[in-house]
Amino acid sequence: MFQDDYGVPCKDAFAYLPAPIPDGATNLRCLSHGVLDEAFQVTFRMPQADLDTWVAESFPDRKPPDENPFLLGSCKADLCVGVMRDRMDRSNAGATDVALTARHADDSTTLVYFDAG
């Protein structure tokens, strides 16, 4: 966590991705640590059965795991997603870099964490 983190409405953090808040999402915690640029850290739980569909629809431009620039070595979570968008392309509204990890729980939910800037 950054020293100047502050809570923000989760709808703002998801709009910045851009991605919808998943149906059934719970325990949402959304922080911003952007000073000059917007940047968000988000954690939430969602139904495990819905994870793959939400990721595919939300991040069609995601990198395959072996091309994920955010992984240092192999993915240590159940799912790791990296997105890098061209900062100079004005059609890219919102986040240009997204790092997402997901860990499945025994209760059929998944804990999702993402950092977007």
C-alpha cells in the first residue's frame, strides 16, 4: 500500500479499466494512489464459475501468460492477467497497464486483485 492511498468509489476504479463490476462481486475494496496519473488497487471476491468469462470480456487484449510483462517467473496464483496498452494511442481511454491475479477459495469464490495505472 502506498502512503497516500485513499478509498474511492469502486465504480470509478472499474470504469477506469474499463470493465464492469462482476455480478455477485462482494468485499470490494478500492483504493487510488495516483498523484500525477490515475492508479487504482482493487480487491474483491466473485463467483469462481464466472471468473473466466468476466476476464475474457473485460480484457480481450490480455497477454498470454508467457508474454505477461508483470510476471517475474511463473504465475503463483490460479490466474494471472497482464494488459499493456499503448499510452500514445488516444483511443485507449483509462488504464494502460493492468496486472490482475486471482486465487480460488474453498467456498467456490475467487479473490481477485488488480493494479491499474
